[in-house]
Amino acid sequence: MKTKTVYLLFLSTGTLLAKTIDLYTKQSLNHVSIALDQELNLVYSFGRKRPHNPFIGGFIRENLSLPFFNRSMCAIYQLKVTEEEYTQLVEQIMIMESHKHLYRYNFLGLFGVMLNKEFHRENAFFCSQFVASMLQECGIYHSAKPPGLIRPQDLRAWRELTPFYYGKLKDYPYLTAHVEQEQRKSWRRSFFRLS
């Protein structure tokens, strides 16, 4: 049976909110995303829609070339899935992306995790709830906990994951060309605006 690889990206952005969550959980790398490719061009999660505003959140395609991620530490894990599971996962994510305006960040759900009580809200997720939900709906991930109580640490402890990279996100070798290309585009746009 042919397999495909998806990646789970665990991040710590170093923001005040991230540091607060780290302090509470006594863990780091408290943000998780699903990446559909090794180069991290197709990375999806629930988080900030605007990098400097933690209160406007929802479904996002992560742009890892933003300066916001320059100091981020990360752990990247590989996950082998069947071609059918991969196709189903991609389809689900693309459907969500095409309706992203309908989704919002589940702030209330974060408090539920602290109380060990799931607060299900229609079309609202936090990052690990989103990842767990997507993987469960495709039959890839199974847990006794409902998705609304899954923490990034629960996913990192999952035996199906294979460690792939740990360190500064900006030093991830497969990201370099993509980030440099995005920076060149940004520089060109700035240059032509000044011209």
C-alpha cells in the first residue's frame, strides 16, 4: 500500500500569550499545525489572523515567512498516512479554507481544557482541537479524549509520529528557499511602491 507523509508542526512564537500558555502548561511548543508538504508551504491551523493581534483568530494558512516567526522554536514530526487518508485530509482542509470566513477561534474551549470540560462551539476550534478533529475525521487519529480536550502535548506523545526536526524554525533546511523567495517578493513589492 502506498503511503503519503503529512507533518505536524509544533511552535513556540515567544509572544506574551505563548509564554503565558507555556507557564500554565509547564510545556513549550503549545501551537500545532498540519503541514501537507515537507517545505511547509501548505500549513494549516487555528490561530491569529493578524500576527500582532491575539484576539482576532480563526482558520488560517500559516505564512511562516512572516517576521512574526523569526524567533520561533519548533518541533516537526512526520506522520505516514495512506493515499486515501491523505486525499480525504486535503479535501477537508480545502473545504474549510474555502469557507474560512465561517470559522472562529475557540477561546472558550481553551478554558474548557483547563477545567477538563469540553466546550463545543459550532465552527470554532483552537489549534490542537482542529488538528485532532481533522485527523479523527479521516480515521487517522484515535483518542479516548474528545478533540476539544486534546492538547498539543497529547499529539506530540502520539506513537504514530516520527521526530523529523527540532530547533529554530528559520533554520529548518527545507524552509529556507521558500522563506527567501517570499522575502524577495516582499522586497520587490516595497521597491516598486517607492519607485
